[in-house]
Amino acid sequence: MTDSYAALVAFTRWADRLLLDACATLTPEQYVKELGGSFPTLQSTVAHLAGAAKLWSLRLAGEPYGGLLPSAEIPDVPTARARLAEAYTVFERIAPEWERAPDEIFRFRNIAGVDKAVVRWMVFRHIVNHASYHRGQIANMLRQLGVKPPSTDLLYWDGS
């Protein structure tokens, strides 16, 4: 199967890196400028992207977790990169085991405090889909600031 969990994680890591590289070129004022949308600033959108990945990594690793990290705890691109790197490390470690039993049930508590049970294959695809969704928002915000975002579509990924 070419749609392996490890490949999904590698694609997401690549796409996140490209977009964060573009965000790193902004001034601090641009990074926190109110632009509207589900998250009003690039900082809050990037913080959500990184915070959600970190939360999922804690869930998958069986570590204690509360909710999403507050946006203020991911104030800048270097901190977002660090949280994402921590998450990718867990995802990469867990991917081979999960691929051996993709239909096994994974239980977790969502951010609303509701206990959930889903099959493993759905979790990695959710993580990738969620990140792609928010990268699209980030790309739009970069355009509003006059920055051409990088192409992060799966078709542009070279698989490395």
C-alpha cells in the first residue's frame, strides 16, 4: 500500500515545513495581524495546527493530556516547529505498529471530554486531513499579507 502511515506523516511534515518556512519570513507584526477566519491571526492558526498535532501525539503515545495547548504557549514559528517535531517523532514511531493492525479500535477522549472509539486507520488520515485544512487557511492568510505561499499539495511532494 503506498498510502502508508509513515508516508502520510512524511508528507505532512514536508508540507508543514514549507508553510512554516514562509511564515518565518513575516515580521512579528504581520504574524499577529488580525485577518479574520476561524482563527483570526497566523499565529493562532499555526498554534492550532501545532497544538492539535501535539495533542494527537500524546493520545497515540498513551501519555496524559488535557486539551489543546493555548495559543499563547505557541507564540512563534520556532515554538510551533518544536511542538510539531515532537508530534512527528511519536507519529513516526507508532506508524509501523499501527499499520500491522489498522482496524484495531483506538479509544481516546476528545477535546469536549467525550470518550470516542475509532479504527486506527482513521486516526492517521484525520491527522493529515486536519493539517491540510489548516495549511489552506495559513496559505490564504499569507496571500492576504502579500506573501506567495508554497505549493503543498500532495502532487508536489516527492516522497522524501
